[in-house]
Amino acid sequence: MTVRVLPRLLIAASAIPLAACSAQMDEERGVTAPAVKVVGEPVNCIQTNRIRNTNVHDNQTIDFEMSGGKLYRNTLPRSCPSLGFEKRFSYKTSTGQLCSTDIIYVLDTNGQQGAGCGLGQFVPVELAETE
């Protein structure tokens, strides 16, 4: 078990210096999540079979579009290195739910698994109207 965990810890530790760089690059590129209005109480889990699309906005913000038109925003508790640049991730679950206790893994352009990052709660939102 220790042998499997160690490489992930090394990947995460080596990515820490990149987190500040990625966040700075996001800021410089003007990448920000669109404004939203909270329309309900946060939930800890969403059903994976209801996820229709995901939109990664930056290193810390993912919108989950659900069947039926519901939208959940997940703000990760910590910045996730390269997530905003790669804009894609993977996860594994055996429960049919994606939960705030789960870890997502950034996928690079070759489909290789990168940094592992914890999720936050799923907040039901609507996109705010822009003027």
C-alpha cells in the first residue's frame, strides 16, 4: 500500500511550485468562472449518471451540468495544479456518486494522470445575467 501512495505523494509534492505559476497564468489570461446566483443548499454528492457536461473554469472551479438542466458549482478547497490549463480530469467511484470526499485527477494532453485534488461541496447555481 505504501508503495502505491508514495508516487502520488511525490507527484503532488513536485507540483506544488507549479500551482503558484498556474494560478498566476490563469490570472494573467483573465480566466475566471462566470458569475452565478446560488439557488439552493450545497450537497455533498451528485449522481454520476446525471452529469451531462463539466466546465473547468480555473484551477479551483468546476461547473457540473446535470440532466434536466440543473447546474452545480464545485469550488475546490485548494487550487489544483494545471486543472485550469488542461481543463479535464478523471475520477473513480464505485457508488455511482461523485462526492466532496472524492479526489479528481487532472488529465494532461496525453491523457496521463496528473495532480490529485479534493472536491468541495456541490452548490446549486444559475448563471447570473450579464449586463
